[in-house]
Amino acid sequence: MAISAWFLAASALFHLAPALAADSKNNPADQLVALVNSNRTAHKSSSLIDNQGLGCLALEYIKAYQGQCSAVGDGKKPPDSSFADTFAPNCGVQSQSLKPITGRLIGCQTKYAQPDQAFDMLIENGRSLEILYSKNHTEVGAAVSGTDGGSPYFWCVLFSNGKANSSFVVDGGTPKSVRPGCFSGNNDDCSGAGAYRVPAWPMVAGIVVSAAYAFLL
């Protein structure tokens, strides 16, 4: 079961514990993972391994929405088969190293947000908190990307129960070039606002619209 929420920018955002040091201080996806881990440890849950292969899959997960923010609010998600059929090959992740996805957080907004603001958007209800603190996770990967020259902007966090050095293994140790967009775990500086070309998403001038959805698997 999943819970969705639509809200305007005027809605109050809550802040949780501060982030630990990220893999790269100039990569918003790494900063998002740092927020995930700092909030988990503050809640006495274990810190998760930042897996670059899983991070790359999170970026591919975003691209599967083709810039349609409304699909996030409607609770739609890419087919599970996409991980093996599309996402892994695009990232150079070895198919035999794929492990179960134990949770997904996906959000989008018409205005770019800093990692702490994006974290607040993703963690905005009981279901998303349940995913954040779950003891079933051992690894995490995050990504951020814009659409059609900018807005809307998407953020995604994927969780898994894989083991270090044996799950989401990347051929040659470096994921394929899947930019624009940023993903965590590769120690790469990245702006996070890069865009890929898709049909423009309708926007209402002066209003910032957000959507977030949490999937507990």
C-alpha cells in the first residue's frame, strides 16, 4: 500500500536531524543520502551503504517518468521488470548482481529544491517514515534530475537489502554515462539541475506544485 500527497509551496515543511558528511559536497544526490543516513542513525537505525550502481538505477527510475510529475502524484511506477530489462543495461550494472528493492521514495516539484528541502518533500507522511527507518534495508542509492530545460525536478531514493561489493555491481567499476542528472555513490561533483528533453509539463505561473509517493516493498 502506498500513500500520496499533493501540496503547495506554502505548506509547512518539517526538518529532521542534520546530515552527515556526503560522498561529494557538490553532489545533491550524495547529500540526500547523507540526510537519509543521519536521520536513520538519529532514530537508532543502522547507516546504509551508498551503492553507486543503485544510485544510477535511481536516476534511470526518474527518467522512466519522462518528466510527468502527475504520474508521481497518481502513484504510478515503472514496471519491476524495467530494472533488469532497461535500467541495469543503461547503467552497466551486472544483471546477476541485482537484488530486491526494499523501498522507493520518489518526488517531483516545479521548483528546484536544495537536498534538505527535497528530503522534507520525500519524507512527509507515515508511510515514507516507515520506509526511511526500515530495518530491511542495507544499501541506498539516490538521484536527482530536471526535465525539459529545467522544471519539473525529480528526486528518487531506492533502498535494497543487498550486500556490499556483491550487489548492483558495475562493469569496470564505473557506471555508464547516464547524464544529465546526478546519482549518489560515485564521488562525482554534479549540479543536479541538468535536463533531458521530453514534452513540456504544464505549469501554473506563480504556483509551486509538489508530489511525493512512497512504495514499501
